[in-house]
Amino acid sequence: GPVFKAWDTSHQRFVAVRVMEEPITQPQKEMQERIMRDLRTAAALRHPSIPQIFEVGTIKGRTYLSRAFVEGQNLPRAKPGAVDLARHLSHVAEAVQYAHGEGIVHGNITPENIIIDTNGRAQLVEFGLGGLTDEKLSYVTPEGSFTPKSDIFGMGVTMYEVLCDGKLGRLDIQPLATQGRMPPLPDDVPDELRKIIA
């Protein structure tokens, strides 16, 4: 569902509000219930690189969430160089490690879900929404499970795609990765990053 920038009149602050599509089938309703549970759990997370979830609920059968609004650009728009990208993803890795320690898997780590705020810190959004759609399955492990491994895989694919300046596009990453046929990285990528990705 779409994400809106809204003004919270009670707390005098901007928030990001996401409204999910109304479930139609029973499997979709069951997924909505799971998403609600995951969002309520994710709302307890407190980390400098995880925007806080303020409110979760349903209205007219549609799930919504309100979280801290992050002023900044996502990775595709920010287009960081290799060194800055490594720093940003180290923030993401710290956030993911913390979340895993709390028993929470993100499940949807993509370049679009990492926002670089105005202080230069990476913010990982969309916690609690892993598996909501199948639009980003290229960022999930080949077996398709939403586990801590899928978050690690997602960070690796995200790093690869940003370093390639988005040239991976909508390629199906999974078979390319498992068959060792990923597009080559640019020549200016440091050896240290190449080792991490490999």
C-alpha cells in the first residue's frame, strides 16, 4: 500500500503512514493477522537505524501503521559511493543484528527500504511487513523463506545492485547468484567490498 507523509496533531510531529490493501480471500485475511502481530512486535524495537513505529491498527478492514517520518533519500536516489555505501550498510547490519536478537526478521531488505537521513545515517524502514507482497523476491534467499538468512541475502543483493548503479534492474537475481552469473562489479569497487559480497 501507499505511504503518506502526515501531521500528527496530538504530538505535533510529521509521521509516515502506510495503509495496506483490504484483504479479500481467507489466506489474505490470515496474512493480515500475521502482519498485525509482526507490526506490534516490531513496534517495540528501539535502535538508531530503525524508525519507531508509533501506532498499528485497522480501519474499514485495512491495516495501517504510523511510524517516525524520515527526511532523506533512499539508496537509489542517494547514489552513494562504495565507501559511503559500506558505512550505510554497516548501520543497517547493526539494526538487523539487533532485531534478530529480539526475534524479529525484516524479510524485505531492498535499496528502496533503506533511507539515508539528513544526518547521513541509514534508516531501515518496513519492519514487520516481510512477505507482504512478492514484488521483491529477488532480495529473498533462493528457498524463499523469511529467516535471518534472508536478511543477510537481501543486504548482499542490495549492496551489489547499488554498486552497479541500479543496472541489475528487474533481473531475477536468484538464479544468477546460484549459478555464478552475476553481472560484473565496476572496476572502482574496493577489494574489501568485493570479498564481502563474494
